[in-house]
Amino acid sequence: MALSKSKDKKIAGVCAGIAEHFGWDVTAVRLVYLIAAILTGSALAWVYLILMFVLPDAK
């Protein structure tokens, strides 16, 4: 199964898609992403934006 955005989305489905792909808890992935984005000075916000446009939608 390829990495894709999820239909269970809050913003664009990127974090939920990553969680579904690896079998992780969606809330945990979202929290880890949020904390990491704050600690990296929002550098991960750019990664999220890129993934939002690059990842295909869920089937």
C-alpha cells in the first residue's frame, strides 16, 4: 500500500495518511507533528504543505 492522504482528515489528511500507512494512532501522529513543527521553527509546516500537494488522495 502506497502512502496517500486519508479521508479521515482535519486539514488535508497528511498526518492521518501517514498514521494509516504505518498503523499508528492518528492522534499521536498529529501531536508529534505539532510539537515537532513548533520546535523546528515551523520548518515542518513547509513539509506538510509540500506533502499536501504531492501525496495522492485516498482511494
